[in-house]
Amino acid sequence: MITASIVVGIDVSRDWLDGFCFPGEQRFRLANAAEGHQQLISMIRQMPLSVQVGFEATGGQEWALWTALVEAGIDARQLPPAQIKAFAMSRGTRAKTDRIDAELIARFMLFRPEAGRRLPNKNVRILRALTTRRAQIVDMRKRFAAQIAARKKQNITADIEDMDDALRAMLDTQIGDLERRIAEAINQDVNSAIKAKLLLSIPGIGPVSAGMLIAEMPELGRMTAGQAAAMTGLAPVPHDSGTMRGQRAIAGGRRALRRVLFQAALAAACHNPVLKLVAKRLKERGKPHKLVIIAIARRLITIANAILKTGTQWKQKLSA
């Protein structure tokens, strides 16, 4: 394959960076540490053509490398693992090793040079870390509450109940502290503060939802309604063949963001004057509750995208 640039696919693990380069089909392995990052940057700077670097999202293992590459002026992108997996299946590749994954990533970038996410700015990275941590602790509190409910059916001592109360209070305190820090991170950045003000004008979207949208969807406001719904996994996917019309279902997207939008949709279905009517009509048509909430969440992300695109608050939009 003839290419005007060099493509470097990297499989990122906790300890190692396994790489594959096109053209030339060269392989390398470096440590996933500051020293290995600098070695990779030096290697790329010696290459004769422009370089594109790609790697999968690996739960945060790739962020230090991503930041170092971008700060060095290198085009580096984070790729969705689901797309790499589908690409491997399309090639009939069943084996999986770090070396194989690195080559698959490089070949995928040749096939889809426009794919991937670019590194968000520092404020958005901090905001994403805070919102991710909050979601983790909220999930922890939810599981802990279920454990407490199960223990109430047993004969437990007062000492254990006191320990439960103390731990629950600690989780509540950490969640409150994280919400305060999320608000501070938003207010410290002018662009994020403007986005938050626009998003909070939408009935149903609160501080948590607004913070998650800013952190997880920095592209919001620069895409079509269909793209926004697809990115959150709220667009119905058809399953048709010939005259057969299969049942539509949502799939993919950014899971953490979708969970927050479901919570926002529950509030919007009760308090948003427009979406409340939509939910009522769907219920009158006999639609199940889950489908109604999905429909409201999809309309909510569409409205948020339109409001950020126009820069017009919800109340102003309604009065226009």
C-alpha cells in the first residue's frame, strides 16, 4: 500500500509499548514509562515522512504516552477497541497477542485514516478524571447500599451497623468533594463555563450531567444530531434484510455518558415542558418505560448539541 505518511500502531499495556510501522513493517518494544516515551519520540523524529500514531483506549494506560506525543508535536489518536476488534474479525484474525494487536492497529489506521479521538485540552482531561472518579464512587456506594440491605435481614451487631454508617458517610463526603472540584474545574476554563451555562439551562440536565457531557463529549456542538446520538449509543441500529424488518436496538457509544443521560432523561420526562409531552405521547401509544426513557435521552442529547451549536440558552430558544 502506497502512503504519503508513516503509520505507527501501538499496543499499550501496563509495562510495554509494542509497535508496528508502515511502510517497512518494522516492529519495536519499549517500556511504557517516561524513558520509553522519549525513545519513541526520538525514533519518530528521525523518520523521513510525517507520522500518525494510533493506539487503543486501554483504561488510562495510554494517557501518559498520548500526552507526551502531542506535546512533542506528533499526531497521536486514541482508537475505539470495538472498531479494532471488528476490523480483526473482518480480516479473519483470531489470534491475539500484543504484537498482533499493534499490527492490526496500524493496518486499521491505513484503512480508516480519519478515525480516532484527539487529545483533549488539559482542563478537559482533569474534568474527565474527576467525573470518572465520581462515577466509580457512586457505583461503589450503590453496591454497598445493596449489601447493607441484604445484611438487615440477618442478625448483626450494632458495631457493624456503626461501621456501615461511617463508611457510607465517608463515600457521601468524597462524592460531595468531587462534585465541588468538578464545578471548580468547569469555572476555571472559560469555554467549559460557557458550555455548562448553556447545558444547565435545559430542564433535566443538572451539574453532574453537564460535567459529564463536557468531559466525555468535547465534540458536542460541532456535529449533527445523528452523530451525537450515535456517539452516546442512543441511535437505534437497524437489523433488516430483504423484506424482513428486524427490531431496532441501541448499541455501542460511550457507556459512562449513556448511563448519566438515562438519569437525566428520567428528570426531563417529569420536568422538561417539551420532553414531558413527548414521554406522555409515547406512553399513551403503549411504549414500554425503558423505550420511553431511551427516546427522551436521545432527544436530550440532540437538544444539547443544538444549543451548544447555536449558543442559545433553552429559555431563549423557547421564547424565540
